[in-house]
Amino acid sequence: MRTQRAADIASGMFLCLLGIVVVLASLRIAGSPDVRLHPRTLPLILGWIIAAAGVILAAQAWRFRGEDRIIKWPDRAGMVRVCVTLLSLIVYLALMESLGLPLSTTLYIGFLMWYLGRYRLLWAAALGLVSGATVYIVFIRLLQLSFPAGPLAR
Amino acid sequence: MFFSWDYLLQGFSLAVSPANLFWALVGCLMGTLIGVLPGIGPSSGIAILLPLTTMVGPTPAIIMMAAIYYGAMYGGSTTAIVVNIPGEASSVPTCIDGYELAKQGRAGPALGIAAISSFVAGTLSLVGLTFFAPMLANVALAFGPPEYFALMFMSLSLVVSLSGRALLKGLIATALGLAASMVGQDPLTGGVRLTFGSEELMAGVNFISVIIGLFAIGEVLLNVEEAAAYIYEHKKLDWMPTWGDIRQSWGAMLRSTGIGFFLGLLPGCAPSVTTFVAYDVEKRVSKHPERFGKGAMEGVAAPEGANNATCSGGFVPLFAFGLPTGPALAVLLGGLMMYGLQPGPMLFKNNPQFVWTVIASMYIGNVILLVLNLPLVGMWARIALLPFPVLGPLIILFSVIGAYSIRFLAFDVWMALLFGVIGYLMRKLGFPMAPMVLATVLAQMLETSLQQSLLISRGSPLIFFTRPIAAAFMALALLSIIRGVWLEVRSRTLEVAEEDEA
């Protein structure tokens, strides 16, 4: 998938499969006597559109013979940075309900700032703490929004 | 008589009383803050502060709540322009050119134009509210489900122009956005669909999660990949718009006022729809449409103007019929009723002093917001000077807060994360994102109005072509689609011809 042509062929095929999945899922939608349009009609049409558009995209790319564009995918280091950022975000979200938003925010912000900026650990931890405290004071105490507070709720 | 100069002047004399001025100022400040902060839209902002208003009388309370509403519209553009986070769907068109301008070191002028456009549109549409409210209020009543469907269909047809030169990919993004919005429950029957047996998916995909993911998280991932030191390459920042910027945006401000105000009269036609329409119109009338998406100042002025004009337009059916055109006005209606004020024709007859003081205070509020926002432009633009390793995690934090506070469900944050990855891939693969956003915003209303229309017509789609307003919108939609396809075919033919010549 280094070139636009290859990427379009691959994404076209993926979209075709996705469209078929949507079509199959739509066929399982139950009907309702209260409406004129069967509840499956619109998802079914969309599924067919996605599948057909995927085929057209792949076919157009297959037939394309012009100057191809090179897609700027990340190098190895860039890919590691993206994966670490995503993984840390997944851990953050997984911990959010149990640890609460302020504590998980402290850990997440502290870690990601340290990782991305190579700041001193103490500095990153301080920034994380300030972020967590701001979330707690502004959103949970002041605005009283229903964010998970974790141990700080007690 | 509905309008009287005496009532209006009396309203102004009461609105400038120290107490009313103070509450208007408080509302403007809070509104701006609510607009800037992720997660608290104007409706939840007003709802949170509603109990606090009981300590003042009905007039200052409503003055404050109205100021929060239009103040939030001023503030909403800030994060969209500076860090590419549209807090509300209405700020998405602002992101398209606003963030591009910010990347060119012009965040300050873009924020300034957003504030000036908001002021111009807010004030001009207040003139409409003052003089033509009863006449215009009837427009809202002329709209039934077929007219809404046709209007939504016309709005959806804008994806053709939003797709730029990638029409097929734009249509795919639209279909994906519509399909994603159909996950969950059928809005009319409540039947479960496309959930693949998952209970979490029954909650459905909220469009705010889609927006936050595609724009904010996707953008952060792109900067993380490049190990960016700063979010913008340009470290030099302009602070204020030049006269050239204002001259360039003047027409956009006036056109967006008209579009925002008239569409704002219709219940359900929220700023999230009108801002897209205004942006598209501006692109079409521009002599240089190719600048749109690359940092056109009119691309900021148009959605920001439409945003505020829609706000003021919404007060016409609210005051005249008690008909709220959006969630924030519904909360405001609750506030009115809490004080025993029944909106409708009798409100103007029985409580003229109240109505005209609130309207007069809105003129003053717009001036307060301009005076308040222009000096803050420099401060907001300085956010860009933060190093990316600090700013990036903070953008993700605000995205998480924004997504979680939609319904206070962790599911919405997971969806934002998923769409963040999708947004990252869409940027790489050259899929336009705005059509997907527009599709997710319009999906539910489009589907509901279609179902309701077919119930009225006993299943005949001819209903969209036999009612004049609906037929006009359908014709506009079809023209827009045909024009977009023709332009695409023509540009392809030209490309082939150029290649053959070479």
C-alpha cells in the first residue's frame, strides 16, 4: 500500500467486504407493522452502495495508468510512536471507570508527555498532576458533571 | 401590534440598567467559556446554571441564559480554529479553513474574523427578530416532515461539493457515515439494527464522537507520527485580522446571516446544518473556490456568521409560538416556563416589557461579546506556541472529556478512539472527512422525516415532489448533485486530454 493505486485497490476491496457485511446484517433486521418503509430498507441500500462503491474504487485504481502518488506512511520509529500513543489511550480508557477520570488522567498525561517530549520524569509527573487536579476541580467539583471520580468520590 | 418603537426603547432603557447589564456580562463570559471548554454545549450549560438563576428575577435570568446561548456560539470556534477540535458539529466547517489558516500562522486573524462575523450576523439577525418576528414565525409552521426530508436531502447533497476532487471517496465517506448512524435503534420503531449482538452498540454512534475522533484524535496521531515539535510549522503568529481580511469576508458575513437566520426559523434546522449550507454557498459564489479547504478567510466567516444568525433566528418561533428549534432553546423554554412565562402570541401582549428587554439585551450582549472576544484572540492563538508533546496529550484529554460528556458513557469515548484511527487512515488514503461528518449529523433527522412523510403519503414518494417547498428543495438537491457530477466528469476529461497531449 505504498502507492495511492495500491491503497485504493486494497481499500476498495475492504469496502466491498464491509458493504457485504452491512447487507447481511441488514437482512436480519426485523420488520415493523407501524411503518411504511421496512426498517431494513435504508441500511440495506447503504450496504449495497458501500459494496458497489468499493468495487468501483478498486476497478478505477486497477485501470489507472497515470503518475502514481506515493503515500507517506510512517517509518518504523513513527509507527512505534503512533502505536504507543494508541495503546496508552486504550489503557487510559480501560482504567477510567475503575481509577476515575482524575487519577487516570494524571497517569496518562504524565506518561504521554514524558514519552513524546522526553521531558524529565518529575516535570512530566507534575504536568500530569496539574491536569488531573484541573479535571477534578473544574469538571467534577465545580461543574458537578457525572464523570467517574474513582477513589476520589469517597 | 407586535412591534412598537416605544416598547423597544423601553426595553433598551431596562436592558442597560446595571443589574441587567451585569447578568448579560456574566452570561456572555460563561457562554464563551462553555463554548471553549469541550463537552459542555450551550444546552447543558444553560441546564446546569438554570437552578442558579432562581436568585434573580425572570428578566435577568432569561437575559443571562440567552447570553450563555449565543456566547457559546462565539466561543465554539476557538478550539476548532486553534487545535482542530470542533466541540459542536456546527464548528466542523470552521475547522476546514480555520485550522488551515492557523497552520499558516493566522490563527489570530481567523479568530478575529470569527468574532466579527458572529457579531455582524448576530446583530443583523436580531434586527430580523425585532421587526419581522410574527411574519417569519409562520415559516416554521409551513414545514412538515416532507419539507424537512427535502431540506435534509438538499443539505446531504452538499457532500458533492464538500468532496472536492475526490467525489467517489466523498460518496463512500457519506455512505459510511450514514451506515454508522444507523447502528443502534430505529428512531421510529425502536427496533435493534446493525448491532451484531452487542449490547453496547445499542446506544448508537453519536455524531460528536465521530467528529472528535476524525478531527482531534486523527490530527494528533498524524503529528505523533511525524514527531512534530509544534502543532504548526509557522511559529510567527499574526494577532488581528487586517482590513483586507475584513473586506474579503464581508460578503460572506452578510450571506451567511441570511442563510443562518431563515433556516434558523425551522425547528430542527440546527446550526450544525446551516453552517454547512453557508460554507457551501460561499464556496460556490467565490471567484476562487480552489482556496477553500486551504485557508480561505470566507470559509471561517460564513459558518461563524450562520451559527450566530441561526441562534437569533431560533428565538422567533420560540417567542412567537413557544416552539424551540433546538435542544438549547428547549432548555431556555423550560426556563421561561419555570418563571410562569408562557411563550406564544400572548407573551408579547401580556409581558411586553420582559420580551423587549430580553431582545434589547441581546443587542447589547453581542457588543459585549465582540469587546470580550477580540482582546482574547491573542491569548487563544498563543495556545499554538505550546510544544506538541504538551499540547497533543491535552488535545486527547479534551477529546475524552468531550466524548464522555455527550451521554456520560465510556462507549462514546471508545467510538471517538475508533473514529480517530479511521480519521488517521482517511487522511492517508485521501478520503474527505467533512462528508462523513455531515452524513452522521443529518442521518437521524433524514430517516425520521422520511419515515413520517411516507406514513402521511401512505408509502408514496411523490409527496416530496407535489408539495411546493419540498419540491423546490428536491430540485435544488438534484441540481447540486448533477452539477457536482458534471464538474467531476469534466475535470477527468480535461486530465485525460492533458495526459494525451503530453
